[in-house]
Amino acid sequence: MMRTLPAEHLRRADDTDWAERRRRALEAAHTATRCGECARQLAAEEPVWVTKISVRPWAGPQWPAPVCRDCRRGERWLPTTPCEGCGRDVTYRTPSSRRHHAFCSRRCAWRFYDRRRDEVLALARRKSCAACARPFTATRRDARTCSPACRQRAYRTRLAGRCGS
């Protein structure tokens, strides 16, 4: 029995080869500078619609990638939300219980999570000195004193506590 392709897949197979289609979808998913379907250049403030793009003729992997207004298909889309990396309007096709943030590309997701990690680490470096009790921003995670003088004072206090008892 011979398998036949749906008309949509036959049309796409004539347009481009599937390796090129996969490359376009991956580039669009990473940077959101081009449409994942037609490869048209997207402006930085232009809204995008994130949908799954087939990268094989029959079945197989589908890559979520941003597409332009002309390439979006279907009527049912979720409400538009701003990308947390760059502020561009992003509209998703399907709801997800795992999606807590909206991103137009993986680059924006990385940018957001890097920024959030840096903020958490900066808060962890804000400490109070063990010797003088003044607040300071540590240059290392394991720092306990604000200066070499306080470090020496804390050492002498520890030494006196050991020897005096």
C-alpha cells in the first residue's frame, strides 16, 4: 500500500527541501529575526506568533518557532503577552501549564534567565561584616569581612577566644 501525502505537504515539498525548512525554523526559534515559515526579516517591534512548524514531510518533529502575521494559520490564538526578554508582543497558539513566561525566541529566554540569575547572585553577595557589622557587597561568595583590617580583627578575636578559655 502506497502512502500519499496531504496536499499541504506536497505543496511544501515542492517549495523547499526539508533540510532548508528545518534550518529556517531553528534560526527563527533561536533569534526571532526571521519568520520560521517564509524567512522574511522581522522588525524588532513587530509582533510574532509562536507555532509549531513541521520539519519533515510526513510526521516527525515539530519546532516551535515565531512566524509573521501573514504565515500564521488558524483562528484560535491565546491573548497577546509581551516577551520578557525584549518586550515584543508574543502570541502562542496552545496553552501550556509549564509556560510561566512568554518569550519570542530562545535568545530572549536565555537573556531573561541570565539576568534573573545575576540578580539572585548579587543579593547573595550582600552581607554584613563579621567584625564590624557594617553591610557590604562581597566580591566572593565565601567572604565574611568587608576589608583586610576587619579580617585581621576577626582572626584575632577567634584566636583570643581559643587561647583564653
